[in-house]
Amino acid sequence: MQVRAEQLPGQLAKGGLKPIYTVHGDEALLAQEAGDAIRQAARAAGHTERQVHTVMGAHFDWSSLLGAASEMSLFGDKQLIEIRIPSGKPGKDGSQALQRYCEQAAGNDGILTLITLPRLDKTQLSSAWFTALDGLGTSVRCDPIERQALPLWIAQRLKAQGQEVEPGEAGQRTLAFFADRVEGNLLAAHQEIVKLGLLHPPGTLTQAHIEDAVVDVARFNVFKLSEALLSGNMARTLRMIDGLEAEGEAPNLVLWAVADDIQGLWRCRQALEGGKPLPMVLREQRIWGPKERHFERLLPRLKPAALARLVASASTVDGIVKGLPHPQWPSAPWDALRRLATQLCEQAATP
């Protein structure tokens, strides 16, 4: 059975622990909190002894894990066995061993198992070993909190410690400010929320309280830049580019992200001009996920001439990044990138 990270505490509170809990995902804070909640519930249920097995490389001794589990089921007290697979790939031997492990754990209430994994792809999620783990127990998916969901997440965390922002538009502005400062860094967001709980008593927090306390610890991923660009959010786009520059990201990688969106829009627009329907164009150009929704919104109204100018600008910035200045453009690569991003945002925001 699969649950989201925020659903896990409620499930654990109901009692009746599952034999196996599988925590997977690339959001470290949520994975850590899920693991801690499971360990606490295990201790409360009498699983006082703990073993930890870390699978590193192809030479892990799976037989020792199976043997330890078997011995404890016969002779030991209640155990919590943790299996950590940092690569997310147990291999052929590991796959078979995990399936056998599930068979052993099925009728043994003396063992509770916690398995931790990174983010898994579709193939891994449908594999025989993961299906066996999920079928016997509970799998907890710990995905990053996207920017649009971050204000609500912050509000929920504040509420849990007895605090809240002002009602109405003022509170929404405060939460947006908070989210801007911690975007892409959920662990730091958690730390800032805890700090607010130490600095201020339960009750209402104003934007001034949060501005004084919350440090700008946002981290930006170049692959998230596309969302800001295609939504026409100029302020967020420029803030992300500033952050990427400050973090030492290579300007050519940022240019690739911006130019990829421009070229994708251009190719799709050309296909539409050729008479192909939009769904077919998006499928042929391999546009999917959040980007697909932006393309569906933008392509019917973006003119070929405007996209052609963007393609030419991207080519100019490519030369600047490679050391070839242009008399009508800034000579600094990051300044040129900002102008290019601004041009794309303006087109994306035009009604």
C-alpha cells in the first residue's frame, strides 16, 4: 500500500503496524521524518533491538541479512531491521533476496523492517522486488514540495507549533515571501520554522516577524527554471538566475535550459503552421508533464515572428557565453542570460 509522507503519521497512530515500511524519494527532510516516525512507532510496539544493513555495491552479502532475519524470528526479541539501499538498485541477487525476505517476514510479528531508498523510476516501482515490499507493507513516497505548494506546507508546519500568519491577503503575501526565501531547500525551511517557534510565542506572525527572522536560504535547480520562464513570472525567473549565479552554476547550463524552451516552442509552432494538431505536435516533440500545460497555453497565441526573434537572441547569447561579444548585447554572460530570460518571460506573460 502506498501513502504520501503527510499521511504516514495518521496511519501509524491507528496502530497495527505493517511488517515492512519502504521509504523512497529524494526529499531528505520528509524521508528523515518518515523514518523517525516509523522507528518511534516500532519502539512503542516493543521492537527495542535494532539492526542496520547498508547495501553498498554489488558484493553485499544478502544471505547474512536473510540469516539474521531468520534467526531473530526464532530466538530473538522483537527487532527493527533497517535495510538502506542508497543506489535504489539491489541488483538481480538483491531482487531475489528481497522477495524471499518478504516471504519470511509475512508471518513473523517479531520483526519490523524499514527499507530506505532514493527516488525510484517507473521501472523500479514496477519491479518484482518493490511490488513484493509494497504488497506486504506500506511504501511512503517522499517527493519534493513544489513551489506552488510550499506556502501551504509552511502554513501547516507553523500551525503544528501553534503559530499562523495574518488572515487574508496580508497572510498570503507573508507566506509567499517565506516560500521565496526557502524554495528548493526544505530542510532549511523546516529549520526556519522551528526558529520562529523559538523566537515568538504561539499566535499570529506578521510579515515583519518573518522578514526579521527568516534567512534567504533558497536553492535553485536549473531544471526548475523552465516553470518560471514559461509561466511568465519575471520576478521569480530573475531571482532564480541570480541564485544560480551565486551558487556557481555554469552559465552555459542555464543557457541550455532557456534555449531548450525557446527551441521547443519554435519547433512546435512550425509544426502547427504545417497543419498538425496540437496534441500530435506535443507528442512528436516529446513535450510532457508541467511543460506540456505551458506549451498548450502559449503555442496558440505565440507568433512565428516573435519566436524567430527569441531563437536569434538565444544564438547571440550562446556566442556571448562562448566569448564572442555582440555590440547590442551585454558582454557579461549572466547579464546576457537575464536579458534573454526577460524576453521569453515577456512573451509568455503577454495575453
